[in-house]
Amino acid sequence: MSAHSSSKAPPRRAVRRTFSTGLVAAALLALAGCATPSPAVQPAPALPDRWNATSSALVAGNPAAHGASRTALQDWWAQFDDPALLRLQAAAQESNGSVVQAAARIEQARAGLRSAGAANVPQLNGSGAASRGLQSGAPQISNSASIGLDALWEIDLFGAGRANRSAALAQLESSQAAWHDARVSLAAEVAQTYVNLRACEQTARVLQQDVRSQQTSAGLTERKVQAGLEAPANGALVRASAADSALRLAAQQAQCEVLIKSLVALTALPEAQVRSVLAARTATLPTPRAFAVDALPAQWLTQRPDLRAIERDAAAALRDVDAAQAQRWPRLSLVGSVSRLRVESGSATALSTPWSIGPSLSLPIFDAGRRSAAVDAARARYAEARSRYEQRARDAVREVEEALVRMDAAQRREADALTAAQGFATFLDAQRKRTDAGAGSLLDLEEARRTALNAQSSLISVQAERVSAWISLYRAVGGGWSMEMPALPASKTAAPAVASTSAR
């Protein structure tokens, strides 16, 4: 048969080989069509249409804890009009370890996404070898050298690669939301510690004034006892009261010192610098300016960064189910290689360029249930992740409700606490004058002093609780974080574009 005729009529073996290859490819494509991925994760936690914290301040149109304005949430800390707090917040966001670690986890997730994406791209590897030796039966030593290229492309028929990349992308988005959550949590912790410190300083100042008053009273009473104008028991009472006041002051000052140490740890600033920042507004409790509080839709809770992070974890777990399921199907790869080989033996030299290309099919037949167990484990992880998300959403509703109740209760109690503190202070002054005039007993004066001191401490505590409730609400509604606002740490290397988020 001539070359011309052979080109028109290929051998039957080649025809059968071509037909078989096409049949296998068609079967694999049909199976790939059956292996559809799971639907997108859509956890649906039950969120209320409105808040149930319907106290008088909330339903009477009075300002409550937060507004429906995202701008108000984003500029939350500016509402306090406290430069010292703003400086501490900025320092903490810059250097605190929790934020830095969360940013590092974003870099890890970005690297994981690049690695997952690279698995779907053809791989090309180079090789080279050289040898010198005497072959068995050969008369002389021979030299050989070769260089080559090997290519491998696993065709993603059943979506394992796509599922892995989707899972990696969800993990990246989760780490980004977790970074925002770390910032929100840190801001709330710094603010709460700052408020506690200012309340502690106020209480310490009240106790310090009481100590000075007690020391003066003790000195006067001691002179009266020596002159026989007072009973020795009264002198002992006054000395004991002065010592008790000094004891309480020392304990309060120690508590304030501990809070300063906490701010040093949170901000990563030198202690001397923190004390310098704090000195400008010693014993001054920050008071947020009121702003509109008409409504905050409960659905906004889905904007919380911690909820976003957990939801993305659930999405990644669902994609892992798809990836595990795909491992149960055949795997088709396209393999190719080309090399240049040189062999020298004596005066003879041989050159060759061997190459090959073709499909490689792997069929899972028996693995004692390993792949099936991997699918079951992935499904269980997804069920756990989804349950965690739904539980966290319910906790978020509770946190908002609690913050609203606390804020409203503190607002209503503050007026009564102020009236009580002023009234008991007036009574103490009158009792002191009666005692100085000889018409009252030291025991009555001591009782009036303790009552006035407790009332003043209660007022400070209620005022601090009101501000703390604002901070709790800031944390409960996600700190003004929004998925649409870009403010993520810059990547040191290129990464696929993803939806970015922000928190202030």
C-alpha cells in the first residue's frame, strides 16, 4: 500500500484507539455533569424584626443607645469627645498583638488561596542528569547526559479543584472578617478599661477627700479627749474611721494602678507615655454625645465581623464536602514529557530526543471506606460550623438586648443616684455642724459620712455603667463594620481580588 493511500485510510487499530479514547472522555464528562457542587451556604438564624428591649426610654422617643446611621457607628469614638481616649485607641490599633496576629492570618489565607488556585493550572517541571560508568558487558566506559521537561495537568472534571479554591477563598474572607472583629473587640476593651480607670480615679478622689476630712476630725477629737471634753471611746471611733478611710483609699489607688498597667499592655506604649496621655483628663469620665436612636434593624447583625467570619467558615466547610466527594470519582490527567539525551561511548556519540504525551486515568476501586469516611467527616464539620453560626447569631441578639436594657436602666437610675448623692451630702454637712456645736454624736456623724460616701460611689458607678453600656452596644452591633468598606492590611504579595471590608 502506498503512502498516499495509507493517509486516506488509517489502520483499524488507530481507529479503535481513537474511538476508545472518545468513549472514555464522553463517559467522564457525563459523570462530571452528575457531580454537581452543593448549593451556596445560607444559614438562616432567626433574627427578630425589632428589639424586645422596649423600656420607657426606648418607646417614648427618647435617645437610646444607637442610631440607624452607619456614619454614627463608624464615628463612634468621636462621640466621646475625649482626645486621650482617641490617642489610646489609635496606638492599640497600630501595635496590639491580637490585631497583628489577625493580619498575619490574612496573609496565610492569601497564600492558601494562591496554592489552591495553582492546583488547577498545568504544572511544568525541568530535570537534568549526568552519569559516567561501565555498563555490564560493555567494552569501555560511557558518558551520558540528559535534560528534559515534564508536564502534568489534572483536569478538574468533578470540581475538586474548584471546591478547594472556593474553600480557600471563603477562608480568606473569614480571616479578613476576623481581623475586623479583632479591631472591634480591641477598641471596646481599650474603651472599657479607660472608662473603668476614670471611674476608679473619681472614686479615689472622693475617698481622698474623705481621708483628709477624717484626719482633720481625728486631730480635733484627740485634743478634746486630752482636754477631757470627749470620751476616750469617741477618740477611738474617730481614729478607726480615719484608718478605715485610708485603707479604702489605698485599695482604690492600687486598682487604678492595675488599670493603667492594662492600658499599657493593650496599647503597647511605654508606661510613661500612657501616664502622660492620661494626665490631661484625670478623674474625668468620658460622656458620649447623644445622637439619633430611632431604630436599628436586627438584620444588621449579619454585618457583625464575627458573624461574617463564622459564616465564611461554614461556607468553606461546605466546599470541603464537595472536594471530599470529588475524590470518590475517577481522576483524569494529561501527562507529557520531552528530553534530550546524549550518550558517548568511546568514539561513538548518540543523540536522541524521546517524548511522550497522553492521558492518565486513576480509578478508585477499593479503599476500605477511606474516601467515604472523609465525606462523612466533612459533612459533620459543616453541620458543626453551621450550628456555630446560628448559635452565635442568637448570642448577638442577646448581647444587643442586654446592652439596650443596661443603657436604659443606667439612664433612668442616674437621676435618682444624683439626687441621693446631693441629699446625703447636704445631710452630712448639717450633721457635721450639729456635732461641732455639741448637739450631735460622733456615731451619728460617722453614719452620715458613710451613707454620703456610699451614695457618691453609687453615682460614679451608675455613670460609668451608662458609658459602659454604650461600649457594649458598640461591640454588639459590630463596631460600625461594613462589608462594603475597604480597609484591609495590604498584602505583601499579589493575591486574587476578594470583597474587602472595614471597621472603625
